[in-house]
Amino acid sequence: MSRSEQTPATTPWPTDSMAALRDVLSGPLIEIAARFSAWATPYFSHSAMIIFTRECTGRPRKVSGDESIVGHVSIRELDALKNHVQNSERRGFDEIGHRLAGAERRLAVLLDDETDTLLVLVPRTNAPQFDPCNAVGAAFGVVATSIRQQVVQASPAYLAESLAASSERARAITEMVDVHVDTLTSLLSTLRSKDLDDRRARDTASNTASAALIELRTIEEANRELAQEAVTTAFARLRGELTPLLGRSGVDVEYVDPPADGRPVPGEIARAARAVVRTVALACVAQSDAQRLRIAWDCDGANLLLEVRNDARQVLDTDALAQQLSGRVHTLRGELSFESISGWGSRVSITIPLDPPPARPDEQLLAGLNRRERDVLGYLATGKRNKDIAAYLNIGESTVKYHVASILKKLDVRTRGEAGALGMEAGIRATERA
């Protein structure tokens, strides 16, 4: 019997399965579905995999497999599927029939309650009967937790990729809505003209066009809801994250809420702001003589303003803190400042712009680079040789050459210098030694 013909219940775990699962977790987040799909194939034959989480605002869908499926599945369908699973009496990994990518399909689905992440597998037509105790379900909890941790940590690489993805999705949706709204509005004007005959046909067509207009506006609103958080909601989530971390520190924590009418905050900025403030807060309470901590968010209309201060007499290690924070803050085009006076306490202030920068012609090209290619590009921008880049990133020189070739192709340039210039203009900087 071939491996693909074995039932999942009898398929043994490979001896190197845990090492292989570690590799699934360690690569770029954007490609995690492809890696997990490859890992899962021996246990359950499938033509497509979708991992869905609204935690990741840039790419809520992580997909792999049949492009006719993964390229057409909508967030609305995934929300409906997720609600179906949540409301079902049967929990855990289950096989159901549901609409996906515009058609009714046989699906294997699992919702990880801890991370609110949905896994969807589309079985191949010759796949064996689904086993709810499949190893894929056990591994998915680890994968979902890894995704959540990467999103919560908001690394510079994640923020850059997520911002680019959100910007591209918003641009595409806006263009689609504008084109179709113009077409439907023109059609409605014609249908409502009294010069046309056949009132029933006109009424039917008019109702159809009106419904399509409402649908388009709903799509636009759904994208806005996915991409943004109310500033008060973002701060409340920060408070929820910090309470268990700071509760046993013995430090009196004061939270100063942002204005209720403050601007909504892009999801990536909200997540990065929480990660930055969390890092600062933990550093402040780590000072042995700190007794009070004040955490404040504000919004001046154009920027999100973050401030953390304590009353510790000892001076805060601002150099170490700057090293931890500068990557995230720089990626968001923000500013970071410190004020630490011996005997009076320390204050950390961060200003993050809420509006995206003016569009640049190279933006779409840079959005196509993966995390490692961005790392290499950062060193190209400083004129480093392949040998030096390999040493900094702890990878082989041949691997660097491969990444450089890929960067030149994706950026549509001929030389390393041209690529480095684009990276410098985009603000991509070299990372710390791996």
C-alpha cells in the first residue's frame, strides 16, 4: 500500500517529525501555510490549505495549494465557516460540507480556541476517510501559537511585510469599488429613466444593481474593520496583556486612556505599539526601586503618542532599550526619545504616524521581497560584500548569492548598487548579527 493510500490513523509519525515541525515554525510567516501543508501531506492528502486569523491584519489568510481555490477564497466565506464551526455542537477537527471559493466543498476544519485561528483543508478526491485524531490537528495548535507569537512580537520584518500587504489589499479593494460603483451608478441612472419601456424588467435590474452597490460598500467596510482598531480598543488590549505581567511586580500602575474620539489605528501600528510599550514597561518595573509606573496613549490626529514613565531613582539602560525598540519604531517611521535623570525617574516617548507615506514607484517591488531578502538588501544598501553578509546573517556565501540574484530580479535592476539604492530610499536597514 502506498503512503497516500494509508489511512491517517495508521500512518506512523516519522522519527524526524518534530525536527520537521520546527522547520515549519522557523521560516518566514508569509510562507508558513506552504511549509505546514508539506509537513501535513503524509498524514492527510489535500489539494489546498488555508490558515485564517484576524490577528494578522496584513495577511489574515495564509494559503497553499490549488490556486483555483486559494486564489478565490474570500474573508467573508472564512468568517462564515468560522462561525459555523464555533456554533457547531461538534468541536475539534471535523469534516463538513461548506461553501468555499464560490462552491460547495468537502472540507476538514479545525478551530484553535486558544488563538482563534482556523485551519481549512480541502481533501483530494481520492483521500481516505478523515480521521479526527489526525496528527495534523495536534500539530496545528503549535503552528497557531507560533503565528500568534510572531504577530504579537511585531518584529520589524513582520511589520514591513504586513504593512505592505495591507496597503496593497486596500489599494486593490479601493480600485475595484471605484470601478464598479461608477459602472453600477451609471446603470442605475439608465434603468431609472422614464424613457425606457418594460417597467418590471427595469425594476428587477435596478434592484440587482442596488444590491451590488450595497455589497461593494460592505466589502470596503469589512476591509476597513479588518485593517483598523479603535484606539481605545487597542489600549484596552494592551492593558489586558500587561495586567498579568505587572500584577506581581509590586509596582503601582496608572493607565491613562487615549481619547474616545481618537482616530482608528491601523492594525500593524496597534500591534507594534503594544509590543513596544510592553517592552518598555517590563524594563521599567525591572528596576528594583521603582514604585510607580505611568502608561499613557494619546492621539493628536496625525500620530499615535505613547509614553511610559517610572519613578525609579536609578537611570534606565536606554542603550539596551533603544536596541530592542528601534527596529520596530523605524519600520513604522516613528520617533523614539528617552529622558532619564538620576534620582528623578525615567520617561520613554514614542511618536508613530498614522498616515502612510506618499506612494513610491518602488513600493510594490519591495513588497515582493521575503524576510531574508530584505535582510540581505539591508546590507546591500550599506555596500557589504557577499562574504560579509554571509558572516553577519550566519548563512553560506552561496546562499547570499542566490538571494542577491532573486533581489535583482524582483526589483528589476541590474546591479547590487541599484538594489541597495532602492533599499536605502525605502528605509530598509541592516539587521543585527544573527
